[in-house]
Amino acid sequence: MSVLSTAPSGALRLGDRLLMELVCLREENAGHPPHTPDADARAIAAGGDFAQRLATRAQALPGSDARLRALRRLRRSALALVGIVLTLSGIAGIAAASTTLGSRQPVSLPLLVCVLVGFNLLSLLLWLAIQPWSSRAAPGLGRLIRQLWTRWERHALASSGPAEPADSSALDAIRLLAGGSSGRWLLGAVVHAAWLAFSVCALLTLAVLLSVRAYELAWETTLLSPQALAQWARWMSLGPALLGATGPETLPVDGALDSGAREAWAVWLLAALVVYGVLPRLLALLACVALAMRALSNIGRDLTRPGYARLRTRLLPDHVGLGVVDPASERPSAPRRRVPGRAAHGRGRLALGLEWAPDDVDAIESQWQCHWLGMADSAEQGRQLLDQLAQARTGRLIFVARATATPDRGNERFAVEAIDAAQVPAILVLAAFERLQARGNEATQRRLDEWQAFATRAGMDRVLPWCADATGALPALSEDGISA
């Protein structure tokens, strides 16, 4: 699974993703993530995908407690503010219903509907009309809310003196929540919830007052004719008819209303308030909540951002240190014990390459008076060479390697097995030694010491540098192959 996948981050809670984004903003502003080995180690130890490790690291960073306190205080303040708005809206709905219903007798049905529903519907239509342009106002909304929060913090928390990181974390969180698409949907949800509280409280107030007191209800007009008034009543009855409330088709509009007609028009009034006031706001509230949740779910999901991308190799390392899993073979530092029988009767030399092969094999065989066996490119070739060495009658083994190469355990193991199979002395020739010398005296001596330790562990007698000159001459070997 690709580490760029953002799907797993959806399993994180909003608070975790919000804390991730706050840390990401700080590190992007700084230009690079700070060195945090303890937090990185905790994230790696916790495991999970990239998003889960980012969340664990954010919680383990220094100052994370202050950021969490700032987020909790911001949430409490937001819930308190929403609670105050809903309470005031509910009180306004109760006051509007009781004042309009008890202002005079008889009570005008058109006036009741206009006061309790008209402004509600008008503001809803206005909100729908400005939606195509509301995304442009989202950044300004975020700045306004941040300014209001800063002023509130300055006045309400002046005595406690909060630390600067907590304050900036709250402001950054406000920018994330209110400065994008989530901000306008959250604000829309609060507005619709306020109007819904107004409508529900007005509806309940009307239901209680109409149940405990007798009111004279009437359709009244000064400018409109009776026919226009009846037409207006029919238009306004389209909504209540959906709930089964009877309208002017069966109920009188003008003139005195008997008790049965007053009761029917009271039911019609409650149905009109439900259809024109409660249901539209409820649907708008549900839509805003769904869109806000969708927008909030995108927080912390873009793991390709620079603030996250710089941490990918630290939290998802492609390798881990396992220690020494293949300890080096313990070889005595003293010269290897010889087997007199094989070594005494052997004549000539055998040469092998350690990950190296000469361009002119004939020149090596002629000047060194040896037979070139080749080099082991695979495990199968290595076994074949070892079988040949076990059956050969030779007096000396010559291993040739590039001087610039780094000695490794694989070559050392092969050299040990080859010497054990042949049971003869061996030397190591470092080819292209002039290339190693071009790296400087310090690098040359360090690599030469590594090869000397390699030869000692493998049981070789000597390390012989081979510097190619213009004539391509090879290092001269003595009869026993030890001196040059």
C-alpha cells in the first residue's frame, strides 16, 4: 500500500487530525521539521500507517499538552457560544409568539404567519442566493472570527496570562476550521440551528397558548379585496395541506368564525409554522452539518504536503538496524598452519579473482607462472572453484581484488573456504592500486588497513599492491610467491 494514500487517516479522530495540522503548519512556517528523536521513536514504535504515526508524533512532541489545552478551551468556548445563541433564539421565538398572539383581539392570521414565518423564509432564501459566492467570503470570515477570539482571550484570560504557544495554537485552529469550506458550513449550521430554535419555541408557545386560552382568529385586510384575501389564503394553505390541514376551500375566510372554524384555523396555523418554519430550517441544518463533516474530514488527509512529506522517511524508514546477524569468522592472527604434504609436492600457482577479472589473462598467467581459475559470480561457480582447489596440486594461491573495493564478508568467507580446500599458502594482490592512491594518503592507508585485516582473518600471508604503469607490468613474485 502506498504511503501517499490518504484513506487510512479518516480513521483518526478530528482532534488528532487537527493536532497534526497544527504541528504541520508550525513546521512548514519554520521551513523544516525539528530534530525530535524521542517523538519519532514513539511514532515508529506505535506502528500503523503514515497518518497514524504522524498523529502519535504530534502527541509526543514538546508543547503538545499546551496545544491540546488550547483546543479543548476553544471547543468549550465554541459550544458555550452556540448554546447562548440557541438560548437567545428560543427566547426570541417565545416572545414573538406570545406577543403577536396576545397583542389584540381578534388575532390576525396573516400577521401571525408573517411575523413567525416571513422573516425566517426571507433569510433562508437570501442564504440560498448567496451560496455561489460564499466560498470567496470564507477567508474573511476566518479572519473575523480570529480577531473576535483574540479580543475575547485578551479580556477574559488577561489575569491567567496564557502562554503564547497555546494562544497561537487556538488561532491556527480557528484558521483551519473557519477559514475554509468547513467554516461557512459550520456558520450556516449555527444560523439554521438558531432559526430552528426560534421556530420550534414559537410553535410550542403557540400550541400551549392556543390550548389554554380562547383566541378570536380572523383573516383581516384593509387594502385587499375579499377575493384577493381568499386567493392569498389559498396560496398560504399549500404547505399546511401537505400535513392534512384544511384551508379556505372548506373554512370561511371572512366574517365571524364559529368555534369549529377557529379550531380548524388554529390547527392550520400550527401546520403552517411547521411547514414554512421548522422543516426548511431542519433540512438546511442537516445539509450544512453533512457538508461541514465532509469538509472537516479532509483535515489532515493530504499527506503529500511538504510538512508531512519531510517526515515520511523518518517515520517510515526503509531499513532498520538489526545489529550483526552474520558475525565474522574468527581467524587466528598468527600465520595459518601449513599441511606439508600438499604444499611440498605442489608446483605452480593458481589465481582467483575476488569480484574482479583481468583484461589480459594470458599476461597474468605468463608473468606470474600461474593458472587463472576465474572468479565466482554465483554460488554455483563458487562451489565449482572449491572442488577444483580441493583436487589441485599447487604450491600457492593468488587472490586478486580491486584496491578501491570494500572488503566484505562474502569474499572473506569464500577466501577462507578456498584456502581450506587447497591447504596451501595464499597472498592477496590489490589491482588498480593507483586509483586508490588518487583518493589521498589518508583514504589509501585506511583502505589498505582494511584489506590487511581482511587478509589476516582469511589466513593469507601478504598483501601486495599492484600499480599499473604505462607498460602494464605486473608485480613480480619470487619463487615462493611471497616477496616481490
